[in-house]
Amino acid sequence: MPESVSWPRRFDRSGVPLLIARLVLGGLFIYMGAKKVQIPSEFLKQIRLYQFLPENPPFFLNGTAIVLPWLEILCGVALILGLWLRGAALACAAMLAVFTPAILVRALNLKAETGVSFFEVKFDCGCGAGVVITWKKLIENSLLFLLAVYAMFSRSTRFCLSTMLRGQAPNSAPSAPCPPKEDTRTTSLQSLHSPTQQ
Amino acid sequence: MNAVGRTVLEAGLLVILSVGVGFGANQWRNTGSVQFQKNYFDLSISDEQKQKLQGAATLATAKPAAPAAPAPKPESPAAAVAHKPKHDFQSLTFGQVAEIFGDPETGEGLNVFVDARRDELFNAGHIPNAVQCDPYNIDNYIETVLERASGAAKIIVYCGGGDCVDSILLSKELVMNYDVPIEKIFVYEGGWTEWTTNGMSAETGGGLGLED
């Protein structure tokens, strides 16, 4: 008797939720990176305002201004194409894990200095979207972070260029044989790169 | 290699690729590149540098720089609180700048306003008759600035105001690399934000349109 598969796993195996996550996350990262790449000096000025990196030596700030926008673009492209997918998702999650608390800290500092309500704080976060309302940006970033984490741990490899290049069948075909019984109490990345698909 | 190692490797490869593409693109672009080794925010002039400047004797006997005018209370929380580094230039308050703007000598070119913002912002609005000089693309603007500045008694440099330090960066460039006498340079720290908040006149257009 075929093992019953939970509906979230079946839904994930369809590849559709991962594809949506990839398109949203990848598209946004490409857009934001492209905005920053247009005028690197503006991005440099914005990241300085966070006072997160030392101004001396200048390599930290300047290197970040030069490299980070391209990292966003390349991760976005990798996500959309489904190439180095999980590495790109990890990089996006890491960037968001740094950006989001930095925005929060800066917003709290602005709130303390200007005396306005937290929900009224807005500033150019350097994200590429201009002046943003902080609390909305924090929610947006948190959702993007969840998408990135999902992309890292999803078991689906459908609609991925890497799968096509390897000549493998996508993992979520309905007629695929049942996977060997596994301990479902632990979920790990171990099986994601397994050559045998579920 | 296990899946975790592979994921980390993929992320690392993306970072390495980004470094290559980023630095390559930075070298290749005509305008707006970031010079990797330049400290854009070291805006003070050392004593040794001051000794070498023209007018060092004048600087030594000059009155202490006027304290920077406090930033006006922002109408909107979007106005950032100033994080201006220390600098060695004379600062002007809004009142002083407005007085200079209305001075007939300004119309004769004896007082020159220099806008240190990039094209998009300059074109959207600037102090009437100000000359643009983006310090991150200074080569494209410096000839015009020096031409206007050569006959000027006062050169008032401004940028956006608030957290913007481009006016100070430009002032240092003019003094250190283009031999503009430091006593001629005045920094209007309130900048464009304060100018417009006080309902002063504005001019649009006139930028070189060099942005990518």
C-alpha cells in the first residue's frame, strides 16, 4: 500500500509553491540590485548611515557598495533559473538576516532622535526602493526571509535548470514510485541533493 | 559532499562571482564608480595638509568656524537626523545664505553657489544660478566650477542637507586637489532641504545628464 503523503509535502512536490517563491524572491532581488547598481555612490552613502561598517579603512564600505548589488542580482537570477538554487536562497536569507535588524535598529534610533511614533518612521533604507515606511519594510523583509528559508528546504526540484541540465526527472511526478520508508521525524537537507528523486 | 556543504559552496561561489562582476563593472563604468581605496568620509584636513595649502597663514588667523546651524525640525519623519562628521570649513546658517543670495554681488558672480548633488536631484531643483558639481564624478563638472569660482569671493557649497556630507566632500576636493583657497569656501549644511523648507526660490534643469 502506498505510503500516504501529507498534503503540504504533496503541495511542495508539485513545484508550484517553490516556483512562486523563486520568482517573487528572485525578481525582487534583481530589481533592488539593479536599482543600486545604477548609482553605486548613492548606495555607498546609504550604507554608511547605518554605521554598521567602519569608515576606516574604506575597503569595507566601498567593497560592500561595489559587490553587494551584484550579489543580489546574481542570486535573483540563480533563483529564477533554478541554478545553485539553495546556495542562492542561503545567500538571500543571509542578506535579509543582516539588513532587517539593521533597518530596525536605525528606525529605533530615528524614533528616539525625532520623537515620532515608530509607525511614522520612514527613511531611505538604501534597499533600492527610496524612502520606505519602516514597519512595512520590516514585514516585507521578514516574509522574504521566510521565502528564502522555504526555498532552501523545499524538496522540489521541478522547473529548475539544474535538474534539466542533469537530465533528471523532476521529483514531484504523480506516478513516481513511493520513496523508501524514512524517518519523517527529522527533516534535513541530506535528501535534497540525492540523485534518486522521490 | 553532503547537502549542507553543497549549499554553502554554492553560496560561496555566488559571492566570489559577485566580487568579480562587481569590481569588473566598477572599472568599466564611465560615471559613478566607487574608488575602492578612497575614504569618501574622511573629510577633515590634517594640520600637515593645512600647512601646504595656499592661505594657510590666513587660516591660522581666521576666526573660528561658525557653529553649524541646527537642523530645522523635520516636518516629516523622512528627514534624517544629521550625522555630520567634523570638518574644517566655515559653515553658514540659512539666514546668512539667504542674505548672500539676495546680495547684488551674487548676481555679478562674486558669490557662487555650488550644488554637490547628482544630476537627477540637481535637475529636479536647485538654488537659482547654482553650478553643479557631483563630487563622485568631479571630472565632468570641475572645469565649469573653476571658471565660475576663479572670480568669486565666496563659494557656497551645499548638498541635500540632513545626513548628506557631499558638500563637505566636494569642498575638500576643491581645496586639496584644485587649489581653491580654503578661505573662499563656505559650507551650507542645511542644504537643499532647508532651502526649500523655507520657501526659497528654485530653478530646475541644467544638469549634464551623465547618470547611467
